[in-house]
Amino acid sequence: MSHSIATAANLAAAVDEIRSRQLANWPAEVPRTFAYPAGEASIVDHLRYWAAERPDAVAISFYGRDVTYAEYDELSDRFAGWLAAQGIGAGDRVGVHLANCPQFPIAMLGILKAGAVHVPVNPLFKAFELEHELVDAQVQVLLTSPDQLELVESVRPRTPLRRVAATALDDLRSGPGAGSDWAEIIEAPRAEPVPSDPDVLAALNYTGGTTGMPKGCEHTQRHMAYTAATATLAGGADLGEPDCVSMNFLPVFWIAGEDFGILKPLVNGQRVVLLTRWDAAVVVDQIAEYGVTDLVATVDSYLEILDLPDLKPSALGSLTSTLAVSFVTRLDPGIRARWREVVGSTLREASYGMTETHTADTFTLGFQDSDRDLLTDPVFCGLPVPGTDVLIVDADGMPVPIGDTGEIILRSPSILTRYLDNLQATDDAIRDGWLHTGDVGRLDEWGALHYLARTKEMIKINGMSVFPSEVEALMRRHDGIEAISVVPRPDPDRGQVPVAFVVASDDGLDAAALTAWARENLATYKVPEVILVDALPMTATGKIRKGDLLARAAETTPGGAR
């Protein structure tokens, strides 16, 4: 028997064992099956379905401006019609380069209705990063904001862009103003409905990697719909319940924000209260005003709410599902008890996931009694959502015994189809239908996942994933750098920060000047602390001794001083 056949047989046996454990421990609150409200795993079909079934129901609330499902459907039809007038057809790439606002999901659905490919572009990008993504994704049309036009135009000659349009965040609240193309867009004829194929390429969601610049993850509408449906089950709800109201401040260009701020409410025909940024006082006011039931936020965000000097607990009385993300501060029994005493609902750890899987892969509901989920090895991620399998394997890809640590591998209907134009990375990551995450974890006796360590190379900065190789690649564009190596340093406020050890080719280069250059050319959260060194520590085989740099970085203080 070949090694690959033996591995497949062992994985199949391990799946059977783990599934039986999970079934025996499955919480009664969590449904195990579902049917899509629109009958198809298509995001476009769900918008059309709810526009017909609940035309006057509010889909998006944005600082006092409500967008109904009928309006959502019409505006996205008009966006699709406008794209057709720009020559955009099936498979063409369209970028959305905006912070949170209703125009983002309207544009996204218009892109999908046109059969084109949605490319969410981080509005925090600086020129190098923006140019890379526009070129890599071959974006032909870009919707951006007026304050980003100068940046976009600076890189445009080196990209495939044929048309750039702008919309201000407040265009739907106060009407399009000077410098906005939104009026032109919404006056376009509505596109004629065409059948939506849930299995063609629908989106390119970019993620960092252990080598080089970010890669595009190819996702389909089926991936999106499955994620939205199973995230709903993970909260203990059936699909299509009309009274759930979500609030989302997570950036919707980020896939977790897309899941909870666009896809989950849309598939369920529910309202989402969309915010451009986190503000604890505003959040509390809007929870009270709209009767918000579902909220995803960092542990630190929940603590900010509890620390408000004039907090009225009754304002939070509508909350029933509060998911906490342990990016910087970890959720613990003390924080949970404090929240429960003031608010009444129970904080739960959110889920395990990554851009490659569309993120919402596990659930923790049903394990909160007696803090069962918090009194285990960090971090308890719970059971896989229905239809997803998780295993732990050793370096040879063979399953390890229950309780042993190893690499997390995952199989689900929402893992990426492939990495864009990167066959090697695809083959390395997806093997026989399993995504090899590179993360370290273990499965317990319930079949629940415990996440022990992120991919060794990844840096988490306020929840944003950054790989050292990406920072290194961007920094190497500076002519004065001869060699560079980036490692993380623990930080009490942001979780981690990148530290760049730099060998300068120019004797006149100093750390302050290089840091200033980085601030002009890298997204703010990627800007590293710079330490100039005469040489990087190397092994006998010519590899950088990252361990030595990690130790030195841990001894530094903010700004790079020791």
C-alpha cells in the first residue's frame, strides 16, 4: 500500500472517530442541518429572494440611513448595469476600495450580479500594497472614495485599471457631493437578471503568506452562502429568523467583516447595523436604538463598554449573542462574569478560521456552562460547524492520538478553490481535499478544537494578520536596505508588533528616517519598529537565526530601544 493511500485510510478512520465524539457532545442549542432560504447556495439569489419576500424590511442601517431589501436589490442592479456600461462582463475583476458604508455591499452584490469577480481592497494600503493587489488581481474597474483618488491615480499607470469611480461614505445619507460618481452609478439602467452560478469564481480575498506578497484566495458564492448559513447555526438560530439584528464594525474588506457584516445578515434576510469604526458610546446607543441581538467584537471592546462611566445596562438588554475575539486580551471567567452581571448575556469565544476557509469554521455555543470552554488550554474553539471536519496531523500528514498536538487540517464546503495564479502554493496547502493550515492545535475528548499557536511566521496586530515576508518585501523597495529580517514582539496594547532588523547599504541611513519612509509606504499597522544592525545572525547553512532575533526583539521597548 502506498504512503498516500495509507494516509487517506488513516484520515478517514480518524474522521469517523472524531465525528462520533462530536455527535455525542453536540449541544442541543445548535441545529445540525439547514436549508437555504432561497433554495440555492447563491448570494445573489438570496438578495432577490428577500427583496421579493420582505421588500420593506431594512437590510442595512447606517447612522440613521436605512436601506430596505427592495432598495438593496435595485441599487445593486443599477451598479451591475453601470458595470456593463464600462464593458465589464463575466470573470472581469472589479475592486471595492472603501471603508464600511452601504455602498460596499451594494457594489459587491452588483459585481456578483454582473458575473464579475469582487476584489475587496484594503483602504489602509499605501502605494506599493495597492499597486500589488490591483496588478495581481488584474482589477479593471475600481470603486474608491474621493480622499483616495490621489493615491489611486499615482499607481494607476502601472495597473490594468480602465475606470476609477468614487463615492463618499456619506453619499447615501446626505446625497452625492462634489467628486462623487455615485449619482451616475445609481442612474444607470437596472441590469437584467441572469442566472447565478454558485460555483464560478466570485471573489478574490487576499491573505498574507510565509513567502512574498499577499496571495489571492479564490472563493465562490457557494463558499459565501455556506459560511453565512453555518455561522447562523453556530449562534443557535435557524435560517431566516426575521427578528435578529446584527451590528458590525469589523472592516468589511476583511473577510470576517464580510461574513458578519454582509453575508450572514443577507442570507437570513435580516438587518445589519453597519458602523465605520468602533466607538463604545456610539455602539451602546445604536444597540439600544435598533434592538441589536448579535455582536462580534474583541474582548477589549467589551471591556470598553463596561468601563463607560454612564453605562445603562438596560441599553444592552436586546443582546442575545455576543461573540468575543481574543486578539489582545483573552476572554477569561472573570471578564465573562462581569459582563453577565451587567448585561445578562454570555460572552463566548468566536471561532477558528482563516481567509482560506472563509473564517467561521467552529462554534463554542453550548460549552459555556461552568466556564467549561474557558478553563482549558488556550484557545478553546469548539466543534466544527455542520459539514466541516477538523483533524490534527503530524509532520508526515498522519492523524495523531486524541489530546496530542500537531498541525490543524480542515475540510469544508468553503475552503478556497485555489490561490490565484499560484499552483505551487495551492498544491502545498490543499491535499486530497484537506487544507493544511500550518497552525498548531489539538482535539480533546469531546472532539473539540483547541488552538495552541498561529502559523509560526504570522504576526497578529490588533487582529490583522501580517506575515514578516510581506513586510520584508515591501521594505526592500527602499534602496538603502542591504538585508532585512522581520520578527514579532509582544505588545500589551496591540497583541504583537513587527520589528525589522536592518543591515543598511547606506552609512547615512538611520532608523528614524527608515521608519518615516515606512509610514509613507506601508499600511500603518504593518510599519515595523526598526533596529539597525551590522549583520544578521546566520546559521552555518546560511539561514537567518530567527530565534536570536525573536529574543532580542522581546527585550526591546517601543521605538526599538533596548
